[in-house]
Amino acid sequence: MMKKLLQSCALLGLCAGFATAAEPLIKNGSFEKPLNPWKVFSINDTPATDKAVADGVLTLTAADASDSPGNRQLMQEVKLEVGKTYSLSFDVKGSVEKGEKFPVVVTTGPGKYAYFNRIPLTAEWATKKLRITPKATDGTKPMALKFLFGEFKGEISIRKVSLDLVE
């Protein structure tokens, strides 16, 4: 009887663990089709970006550079807390005629930066690891992770995006 009781408790604990497992902070970081919940878009009359997804790699191609990095964006809303530290990791490479660094930001609305960093771009795959501690802003929108590539002309490829809370 005691053995069955212990087995039942263990099974309930195991099931409870599955029920309370944390959702990943980044969804579809391996860029499976469809691309959801990632969004790729252009603003301020900037020409659209061609996008292709194959073998876990998202490739963005821009025929012309714009005058602002934020005019082309790859973004996903994320549930981050102000003051907590997160680890962002991704692989990136580029074949560009213009642009050497691109901003990676966390925003809470247009121009409301909770985090901002410019990342060098190389022709070979490079793993980038960033520590992000979002700060408070007066923005009213949900936090969003954004890769800004409006200043680029050429091709940028991204794969293996992950975001984890640093304990």
C-alpha cells in the first residue's frame, strides 16, 4: 500500500512538473515555417525585404539601404522583466555592400529602448552572446526583441535564436 502511495505521489509530482514548465522566452528560434511569431517589416516608405527560410536559417535580403536602422526590422514580442538579466544567443552572417554593425534592441514602443547594442556582422557564421538587463522606459507597448537592419544593402542570415533568464 505504501509503495503504491509513493508511486502515485511521484507520478503526480512528475505531471505537475510538466504542467508548470516555463514557456520559452523566444518562440520559433529555429525559424521553422511558418515564421510566426516573428515579424519582418519595413516602415517609412522603405522597400520591403525579401525573406527566405530553409534548414532553420532565416535569410533577409535588402536591395537598397535606408537612412535608419529601424526602417527594416525582424521582431518578436517577449515577456521580460525590468532589472532581470537574460542571455540572448544567435548565429548571424552577412554579405552586405553597406553596413558593418546592426542594432539588437528591446523596445517598449517606438524609440523606447529598454536595451540597445550594435553587433558586428561578418561574412562567416558567428555566434553572438549578449547579456540583456532591460531598463524601465515610459513606453506603453509590450517588450519586443528586434534586429534592426534598415541601413543594410545585401543579405543577412540568422539562425539558432535563444533567450534565457540568467539565474
